[in-house]
Amino acid sequence: MWIFDVTLLEIVLRVAIVYIVILIGIRLSGKREIAQMTPIDLVLLLLIANAVQNAMTGPDTSVIGGLVAAGTLLLLNVVFSRLLWKHKTLRHFVEGIPTVLIHNGKILHANLDKEKISSEELQQALREHGVADVADVSVAMLEIDGSISVLKKDEMPQHSKPHHRIRLLQRKAL
């Protein structure tokens, strides 16, 4: 239980490799897959966790090996969170960017196809936002978390407001 055969550094490297590969795999699966987990997705997630456990710790089943693996995962999560927060390009690569699904009452079918969203899923999202007709939508976006946000035309400002600049007046030295 307390004896480990694999060096702790090897566990750290194994965990880092598995973390990065799983992160890339989840990113490639698409935004919608992350947002709405179906029973199939839950089973997949559990099986992946079970499958990679041995890859992370190797033959080491010691408590210390498990704690090193868990600590490495937590540390990687903190490091990646901070990197994504500071670097916009990396954040867009890992998290993606929002995708316009409806613009001025017109469904953008190419974007639906790209994001693998069916018309039924889009209609469901519109109903959830209280929209009966696509023509009433100013913009609908697939957000990076996989949710669909909808802004109705009546919620948008009718006219643009002029930008007012505030100038600071410098006091003359007396």
C-alpha cells in the first residue's frame, strides 16, 4: 500500500500526457457534446477515466502514487486555467469561440452543420427562450459552454446611441 515501484516523476509525466490527450479529445468532440451530457456521454466519460487510470500510475497502486497523480491533475488544472485566462489565442484554441446560428431571423445552416446541431435542437432552444418564430430572433449563438443563447429582435435597441466623450479639463495653475 505504501510501497511504490514507479518513480514519482514518471507518474507526473504519465498524468500530464494523459491530461493533455484527454483535453484535446474533449475539445475535438465539439461544444454541444460538453454542454448536454447524455447517458452515452456519461458512460464514455466513466470508461475513459477507468481506461486511463493505469496509464497514469502504471503498476503503482500505492497511496502515495495515487496522491501524486491526483495532485498532478489538480496542478495541471490550475496551470491550464491561468494560461487560458491570460492568453486569448490559447483560450480560443482550447475552448473555441461562439458560433452564430441565427442572424436577423435567418438560420445559418452551414453553422448548424459545422456544430452538428439539428433543426429540432435549435427549435427546442428557441422554445426554451420563449420564441415561437425564427423571424423574431435577432441573433442566436452557440456559446463556448455548449448552451444556445437567443436575443429576440424586440430586445435589441432600435437605434444606435451616439458615443459621448468626456474630456477632462485641466486646471490652470494659479
